[in-house]
Amino acid sequence: MKRLISVVLLAAVILTACGSAVSEAPTETPLYRDPAQPVAARVADLLARMTLEEKIGQMTQVEKNSLPVGAVADYFIGSVLSGGGGSPSSNTPEGWAAMVDGFQEQALSTRLGIPILYGVDAVHGHGNLAGATIFPHNIGLGATRNPDLVRQIGQATAEEMLATGIPWNFGPVVAVVQDVRWGRTYEGYSEDTGLVTELSVAYLEGLQTLPSGYVPAPGQTCLVAATAKHYIGDGGTLFGSDSPSGYLIDQADMQVDEATLRALYLPPYQAAVEAGALSVMVSFSSWNGTRMHANQYLITDVLKGELGFEGFVVSDWAGIDQIPGDYYSDVVTSINAGVDMVMVPQGFQLFLFSLTAAVENGDVSMARIDDAVSRILWAKFLLGLFDHPYSDPAYLATVRSPEHLALARQAVHESLVLLKNENQALPVDRNAGLILVAGEGADNTGLQSGGWTLEWQGVSSSRVEGSTILDGIEALAGPESEVHYNRFGRFDTLEGVIAPVGIVVVSENPYAEGVGDSPGLQLSQTEINAIVNLRPQVEILIVVILSGRPVIITDQYPLADAWVAAWLPGSEGAAVADVLFGEVPFTGRLPYTWPRSSAQLPLNINTVGELRGCDGPLFPFGYGLGEAASEPIEWLECPAIP
Ligand code: BGC
Ligand code: BGC
């Protein structure tokens, strides 16, 4: 079979060669430009034509706002990114496409015309794009346990990215989160290695799948590249250990032995590599005191060697700068550790200068540079960028298409976890007569979407296009029922009236990364007050929690008849009401252990052991009432934990 393929390839080569000879092209088309050539041959041919300056440019990724006019061409920059909130001044699909195509035009104007690879964090849909379909954050997808759904979300996200001309997503996060105080808990699917592996591979495959009916260029395998991140152990750092940015847990130190690292955190990477991940991003964190960006053993020996990763390794945002020592040594150490592309958000000239000097000084070998550049070029060829470098307006129609919105609603439905349901509180009776709704999160698309939505830290207003939970409640309440809303749960005009049903939506404020690290996971007093205020005015009280992780609700638990964990559902908040009103059943199951008190943390399936009752969690991993079929927990009066 192999021989047959090489004969066919050879024939193709001869045919093309003959073809160009007959057409008497004035200048010979370089081999790397010939889509009929095998990708490896195109990479080798192109590499052989490149100067050191062009090679180092390929290894450089710059944040779009830090690029002086013309710099992509002048410095042969290989990649450009939008950080969180890095939208163009016109935040429309067309505005994005024009911006990305503009950078691409510069890249194609250079001597060799190597296309740039534009990257973005489309981590729950294309969150930086105004008007995108925003899916639940990964924590909610973890609750669905539905890999087919997650695969389709990957595909849908890829389409909306392509509408903006962007072929590279910095996702999925494949962290196996062991401490829910981490501000990135919601970016991870679960605390369970198996669940993380299953869902992250489904997402990655969805993202990297060619749309049905798409005719690829020869050698092209995908239109969008995924990034398995953050290699490795980002969800496993020790609370309070050294974090260069001063965070409580983000970017800190993972203190486990190698066997634990391999058992807990490596499987999703192994699966991502097998599924053809084109890139892996290095973690800001360290392992037993060594910054991951400096860890040659884990990046080169384990990831590229043992796991056979053929794609390229990208650093995190100025991640190499956290390696001890001066910038020159940071560059030398990280490149020698196996980082192929460096995210240099600002100050890229210093990086170009330092890496050039390192090669000239013999501190970084030419072989290492060639390996890094070959990997980056290989990915660009597999993406078909040499043959289709520009945005394709055909995808514009996919942004917030009815199909994508239906998928997002399905994801919301399946992500909700029913934690408590007493006194037949749920489903809500449409004909209840009077429904009182409280909590800022009930009527706020920003709060329900969380971080990485329009801005790095998310927004706490309804700037996100979509529907709110209140919209859904109003739509489903029967013609005889009135819905009243007050953020604080104060319905003074209804003094003396006891409504049959009250719904409070409590929420965390949006956050991203270490900014969201939390020592206590407490609800704010305003949120607690909304519950306390509404309680005496309703017969049945339902609390819906919008949060990026379990929060401590033990003291408030007895106050409500029903509790629902809705995570961060994204732009389609009204879909939450579908489940509350019983249009769709509750099927979600906890992707994380739910602690009883913050004093128990870190508490997860690996640490919970025999802890039960007052020492155990409030709800175990996998818990969920309704069709998820857990037995309701028995309420315990536990002594207050200091
Ligand atoms: C985050 C990455 C992200 C990158 C680009 C970093 O701060 O850790 O997850 O992909 O920024 O926005
Ligand atoms: C960017 C993010 C990035 C972060 C790193 C922010 O300014 O918008 O994308 O992850 O900085 O600290």
C-alpha cells in the first residue's frame, strides 16, 4: 500500500513538473507552493529557502494592538493574536475579517509569502465577537457528559471563528481541576481525568473537523486548529504556593510526584495528541519549583518524544518572562525546553533580537530553530493557509444562526444540575398566578456568560447579545400568571401578598484567570440578601446559581425548596427557564465535588476518600436529581466550621 502511494505521488510530481514545463511559466513555481506536493516536502522546501530572520519571525506571536503599522511584513511575524477583549474597533464579523485579512495581506507580501496564523480564545464560542453564539463554559459541558454535543459545539465555534477569518483557537482547556478555588475552574470540564479526556477530545475533534461538503486542498486536514492547554498541571497547583503574578492558586506550583502527574494530568494530552491536536500551550504554572516554560523533560521528552506530538508548542502570554533570570536566558531556556512559538504580547523586537543573538552565540542550535519552524509550517499547511489564506464570507451566515442557537439552548438544558427539589417545587407551574423573580443574575446576559466574554474579565451588564433567565420565565409563564422582578427581592408594592412561587438567581461576578481565585467561595451579601428578602414573600422558593464553580451555600440551603446549579450558561439564558418549567427534564450531573465549607478545600474525587456526613461534601461528584437519578441528600445539621 505504501509503495502504491509513493508511485502515485511520484506520478503526480512528474505530471505537475511536465505541466509547468508545457505551460512555460516564466518563473518556476517553488515546490512549497504546489498543493499537490506532500506536506512534508513542502515544509522542507520552504524551510530550505528561509533566512534566520524569517525563521525567527515564524516563531513569534504578537498581540494585534502591539504591532506598529507594517510590522508583520517588516519582521516576518508568523502569528498574531487577540487577547481577551482584543476586538477590532468595529466588533462585527466583517470588522474582524477585515482586520485579520489586513495582517494576512502584509504576510503574503513578503518574499516567501508565508501566511500568518491568527489565534484567539474562542473558549465558549467566539466570546470576543459581539453577537456570537456564547455556549456554556466548559464546567457546564462537563455536567452534560455528552461528547456528541460537545463535538458539535466545537464545530459550531469553528464556523463562527471562520466568519471572522480566524483559524486558530486557544482551546480546549484540558486541565483536570483539583481545587475549585481556582479562577479558571469553569474553563475546565471536570475534576475527573476520564471525563476531561473524553470531552476535550470531542471538542478538539469538532473544532478540527472539516465542515461536511467542504472540498479541502490536497494535504489539508482542517480549517481551524485546536490548542490543548495548559501543559501541564494548571489545575493542580497548590493554594498559596509561589505565583509570580501574586495569585492565590493560578500560575502557582504543582507539588506532586511524576506518577501522580502522569496518572492525573497527562491522559487528556495523550488523547489530544492522538486526535491530531495541532498545538499545545504551555502552562504558566510550575512543577515542583520549575516553571513549565523551562521544563525540557516534560515538553520535549514527554510531549514530543514519548507522546509523539507533531504539532507545535506555543508559550502562554509572556509566559517565558516568568522563568528566573534575565530575558536573554528566558529565551534560551524556553526555546531549548521545546517551546516552538513564543507569545510575546508586547515588545516583540526584544524577543527577535534575543533569539537571533542566542543562535549566533550558539546558545540555541539551528537544528532546534528548524524543528520549531517546521512544526509551525506543518500546521499552516495542514490548515490549508497557503492555498486559502483569507477569510471566507460564506461563514458569515453561521454567526448566531438558528442551528447554533438551538445547539446552545440544548447545551444549557443538559448542563443544569438539580441539587434539591422538595415540596414539589419544580417544575414551576406556568399557571401559578404570581411569580416573583429576584437576583441581578436573573436579568443580565453578562453575568450569565462569565469571563472571556467580550472582555478578558467578562462584563457585568447586558452588553452580551442574547436572552436572560427572566426573558425565559416571562415567555413561559401562562397568560394568567404575572411575573414581577426586583433585583434585591424587595416587592414593597405587593406588601401582604404571598406569591405561590419565587425564583432567585444568585451569581458570582464575572472573572478570568487568577483574578478569580477565591479563598472562600462565598456568595456576596447582596446575593444572600436576595434569598433572605424573598423567602417570606413566597410559598415555594427556588434558587438558581450562576457560578464558575461550586460556591458555599450550606447556610442558605434550608431556606429554599429547590436549588439548581446553572454554571455559566452563556448567551441563551432563557433556556434555563425551559428546564425550570419542565419543558425539558433535568439531566445534568456534577462535574465537581460540591464542598460543604471552604475549610474542606481542596476537596475532590481524589481527596474525598471516606469523608462522609458532616466531614464530607455537600454533594458528591456525579450528583444530580431528576433524570440524572441521584437519591436526594439527607439534610444534616452540622456544627459550624470555624
Ligand atoms: C491565558 C491563556 C490565553 C492567553 C491568550 C493567557 O493569559 O493563560 O489561556 O490563551 O492568555 O489570551
Ligand atoms: C489579555 C488576556 C491575557 C491576560 C494575561 C490580558 O490583558 O487580554 O488575553 O490572557 O492579559 O495576563
